[in-house]
Amino acid sequence: MTVHQIPNTIKTDSFWMPFTANRQFKKAPRLFSSAKGMYYTSVDGRQVIDGSAGLWCVNAGHGRPQIAAAVERQLSTLDFAPSFNMGHPLAFDFAERLAEIAPKGLDRVFFTNSGSESVDTALKIALAYHRAAGQPSRTRLIGRERGYHGVGFGGMSVGGMVANRRQFATHLPGVDHIRHTHDLARNAFAKDQPEHGAELADDVERMVALHGADTIAAVIVEPVPGSTAVLPAPKGYLQRLRELCTKHGILLIFDEVITGFGRLGTPFAANFYGVTPDMMTTAKGITNGTVPCGAVFTSRQIHDGLMVGPDNAMELFHGYTYSAHPVACAAGLATLDIYKDEALLTRGASLADYWRDALHSLKGLPNVVDIRNQGLMGAVEVAPRDGVVGARGYDIMVDCFNRGLYFRMSGDSLALSPPLIVEKSHIDDIVSILGDSIKRVA
Ligand code: PMP
């Protein structure tokens, strides 16, 4: 296998890399030096197709001059302004523009700086909302096995990843989980939405039976879990979750950090599945990945439920120094302009069938145990090698990188989500490089 050389002027000791096997990585670092459109350029000068839109965030493709210009302009006019008891016009404009594209009814926007912060913010709003509504006993939070909701204690706790429990042990109390919908026995190689699994939403009834509805504040799920390997919602599943949450007065939160901003060929997964949650958490594509930013969209009912008490009392004791940062707002507004001008939030709809057929053409290659797709998301899952989860996926990822394709791996699932500017020829290239690597690594 080729090992790419990085300039020996780069010292790798100090940077403690996130979500990375540091020691392994630093033996043969994979480094990008620039990016344009669908491609990264590696430090050794190779073009590498971006098969994962960075980390599911560069939806309009790399190096958009309009965003760069907006950021530069903003930095030289108003580099920072507080949003605590002060403000700046861009923040209001940005929230209005987001509200325009939000699923109907979710038009109140609270700004954060990341997906993790959006999740913790939404969970706290859920708790505050029930208190304000005279139901302070509703404190329990329900997540889902295999859920990923970021790295804060709230998000980690409602998340369903064993690695977090192994490494950090302490999680929030009062959290429970419904079962995940990943089911290779019934749904392997399902195209688009899997047929089986809607009944798993009935786990909410089990939670209610076990804990009592009057103790449950919210259920949070990703419509399509991405970080845990792209698991499209089974047919009818989200509808059932919505019904049960409504029936029991439980708030439903969709974590749309990945699925937001066009990933499924609709602005949000809520539009795609035709199910409206009470809150939606977002980040990533909100600024095309350029400047850290996130947003929680809430219903008016939640927002207005908290706009109580004397006018001079703050309604929500929550916020971040960088909430509605002017530079993030400028980047976000420029991003929304691009999404609109190029109709990118719906572009995936016209490519989804091509994407699905291309990915499923890899069925039958050695060790491939499942292929999943939804909108412009997809995953090819290979069997673990000798029982070691992630080893084969890692080798395929490295081989692909060396041959000009970057994507995000999750265990042995090779997760794909190209920028929404992707053309059919790029899809062909992605699938061809991936298929060859799967064979080579076998
Ligand atoms: N929620 C979901 C569904 C995510 O996929 C992610 C990140 N991949 C997060 C939350 C956390 O976002 P961040 O890394 O920006 O904190």
C-alpha cells in the first residue's frame, strides 16, 4: 500500500487529534492543503474527491468565493458583538432567513456554535418548557441506542454509543433509550427506507409504562443516524414516534445536524419524511462548514411558553459567548443565498435514484454485508475482520484516500455524503474507487 509522504517540516507531536487513533495516524498522516468544489488537494499534491462533504457539512462544495467575501467583509466591519442584552442586525436577518426554510411551525431559532451545543440547548429548552407549563416532573430524556448527539454530557447521555459509556462512565441520570432500527436480518440491502422496524417506535409506550408519561420531557432521535453508519428511518417509524409523543405530551426532537440543509433532497429530514418534530437541532451545513455555527429550531408553542414572567426577566438562562457570532451569521447568510440560487436544498432529490443504484452496484463485492441509502447519504458496510470492528473499514478508507477518495468511516461502515453539487460523473468515480478498494483490501 502506498504511504504518502508529508513534508518533514510538519511536527505532529502537539496536536491531540479529535476522534482519531493519534498514534496510528501520526505514523502516516493524511493531510489536505486546499479544497475547491468536489475536491481536496492533499499535501503531496493529489486530487481527492470529497465523498463525505468534509464531515457532512460542506453541502455547497468547497471554496465558495461568496462566503469568503462575506466573512472577510464582516471581519473588517463588525468582528464581534455580544448577543446578551445587545445585538446586531445580521443575527435577526439570519434567524428570519432560517425560519423561511424551516418546516412549517418551527420558526423560532436559538443560535449555538456546534451540533453538540444545539443538542444540549434543545434538551435544556425541553426541561424549561415543561417547568414553565407547570409540569416540572417531566425531566426524563429518552434517546435511542446507536444514537449520536455530540459530545456534551447531555448529548452523550441521550446518545447510545457504548464507547462513551466505556470511556467516561458518568452520564446524566434520568435518561433512558429506545431500541435502534439497524436490523441486518430483516433489512439488509434495503433500498431507500427499510420495510421493517416501524413497530420499534412502540418502545416509547414501554418507556411510558415503565417511567410514567408525566416524568418524560422529550424523545430525541436522528431521522437518519449518520455517525453510527447511516440508518434510514424504517417506513412509518417516525410517524409512529410523532403519534406517541403527541399522545403522551412528550416533546419530539429531531437531531438534524447531518440531515439538515438538503442532505436528503429536501431542506430538512422533517420535510422528507413528512413528520414535524417540536424542535430540530442543526449545525454543519448551516454555514457550509466554514465557520462554526449551530441552531435549534423550536415551535412557537415552546418559544411562547417560555416568554412569560416580567418583561425585564430573561426567559431562558442559557446562551454562548459566540451565539449568533457576526462572522457565523455572515457566512450563514451567504450560504443560504447559495443554497437558494443553486436550488441545492432540493438538488439531491434529482440525484437520489442515481446515487442509490450506484451504491447498490457494489452488492456482491467481497465482505460487503449491507448497503444503505437515503437522499444523498449512503453507507457500505463490510464484515469485521477476525472479529475486530473497524479494522477492515479502516484499511479500505486508507486505500481509498491513497487512490483519490475521502470518506468518513464508522466502524466497518463506509459512510458517504458528497457535497450537494455532486455530478453523476463524481458519483461514478466515488463508487469505482470504493469498489476497487473493497476488492484490493479483501
Ligand atoms: N448530532 C448529530 C446527529 C451529529 O451527527 C453530530 C456530529 N456529527 C453532532 C450532533 C455533534 O456535532 P458537533 O460535532 O458539531 O458538535
